[in-house]
Amino acid sequence: MKHIVFLFALLFSFQTLSAQLFTKEKVTNYVNNIDQQKFTYGYFIGFNNYDFKFNYNQDLEDILVDTSGGFHLGLIGDMRINDYLNLRLEPGVFFTTRTLRYDESYFAGMEFNDADLLREIKSTYIHVPLLLKASTKRINNFKPFIVGGLSAALNLSSNEDNPDDNNAGQFRMTKNTYFYEIGFGIDLYLLYFKFTPSIRGVFAINDEIIRDADPNSPWTGNVAKMQTRGVFINFTFQ
């Protein structure tokens, strides 16, 4: 269902942009001076795809990451700096699931079963980015922009405080993660509101893995660093 909604939203955006670019008659939409207001507000919904980047202590087989699309929603607070720059706060709730697949070589000399080779990681993030949005001049009813900044996320499903580790089937991550973000999009001025499709890449700065008590653990012993990275597709309404 979410893929159908996503496809419809992209088709709608493309049709709107094509109409603005290639039709002779230019009608200016949404002329209530929203871009001249000091503070504006809105909300966003979207889809996400989270992955992990691993650095290893030894040259063993890579830990594979099976990703599945997640979704998110949140609010927007926008402060106008000038005609081309805006400072934005976009707190939201993000849901995602990732599955780690370990190679059997990690368990050499140990007894293991098929369940030991997999770790499913369900994450719920409270994600709060502070972003700088740099836009071009409005052209008829659309305005391209790039956006970037820093963010912090609280992982409500981290298991950081769980005394059990992977030997009891519990994969643990840090509660707090810090990111840098960069992306681009287009503001589309419709009849009664501003609609903005955008895409953004997010990259964790800190190491997120909580290591097992055993320093030679097959699940964490060879991991020098584990960092989240992801792609967000946002649909914003203001």
C-alpha cells in the first residue's frame, strides 16, 4: 500500500512540475506571502531505508544487512533568515527494521544453530535534525533547494540497558545516535498550500554497537565500528 502512495505522490509531483514548466499560461498559486513570514510551521510524512556501515578488526566475511522500507512522520518549524536561507527544526518518529546475517566463519570452533546467524533489529527513533535550507529564487510555482545539517536521534528500541547480550539473543545498540544530513528537493506552490517532495541522506557519526561481555564474541568481537546510514523520502505540507 505504501508503495502505491509513494508512486502516486511522485506522479502527482511530476505532473505539477511539468505543468508549471511547459504550459504557456502561468498562474501564481498560494500567494499569501508564506515565504516572507518569519516563522512558519507544517508537517511531513515519508519513507525511509536504513542500513549499517561496518568497520572490522580482522579481514573476515562481511556482515550482511537485509533492509526493509520503514516510514516516518513529524512536524516542521521553519525560521526565515533571508530570501534564500531558512533554518528548520524537523522532529519526527521513524520506524525501521534491519536484519544482520553472519557468515558461519564467525563461529569457527563453536557450536551454533541457524538462529545464531541472524539478528533482527527493530528500531524506533525520535529523530531531531537542525537543518539549513538554501533555496533558489521562486520560479513561477516551484523553487528548488538543497538542505543539510546535524541531527540527534534517541533509539527507543536500543536494548542498551539490557543486561543480556547476544549469548541470550539480545543485540544491543546505543540509545543516542548523532548524524549529519544532506539532501535536495523542490517546493511546489499549489492552490492552497506548499507541497515539498525531497530526498535526504543521513550518516551516523558515532559508533552504535554495544559489545558483548565476551571480547571474542562472534557477533561483536570483530566489529571495530558500526554506524547507521539511510535514505529519507519526505513529503512536506506547509
